[in-house]
Amino acid sequence: MALLALPAVEKARTSIAQAMQSVPPHRPRPLPAVLRRFALLRRAAPPSHGADIASVQKAFPAWGQPPNWTVDEVVRDVSLAIGVISERLSDSQGLKQDARNAAFGSQVDL
């Protein structure tokens, strides 16, 4: 334990503590607009299932109204949301490979 009380060790501890105090706190990236819109969706009241139609229409007015949904708009927004979620998960797991540029091999893990 005498080694830990040496002046050089104490100086290093102090320097590290000061450096840690000068590092700004980590702030998460803001949630992309498409995910904020999905966050507005509410569950349908029983006995219905899935999302509440009124919340879907409020969050995504371009999707139209049931039963005549604008499928192209729905596919674009859902695809974008899945892409953003995938990117955020890749970033949080420290994956370095850019999935958008990765070539698919003969087997794709779905």
C-alpha cells in the first residue's frame, strides 16, 4: 500500500480526476423526426388491436385513411424508421462496418 501513497501516484490521480471533470457529460443524440412521430402512436383500445387509427392519422397524415392507405407513403416512412433504428443500434454496439455499404453474401441473416 505504500506504493499507492507515493507523490507521483497522487499527482497522477489528481491529474486524472481533473481531466475527468473537464469532460462534458454525454448527451444522447436527438431522436430523429420519424421516430418522434412513431412515438406519438398509441395502442388501440380493446377489443381492437395494433395502433389506434386516430393516433396513426395524426402522426402520419400522408398515409391517408383506412381502408385506403397510401401504401407508398407507409412503406417509405416505415423503411426509414427501421433504417434509423438499425443505425442507432449499430452505433450503440460500436459496430464499425457501414451496413449501407456492406455487400450481402450468399447467405443473409434475417
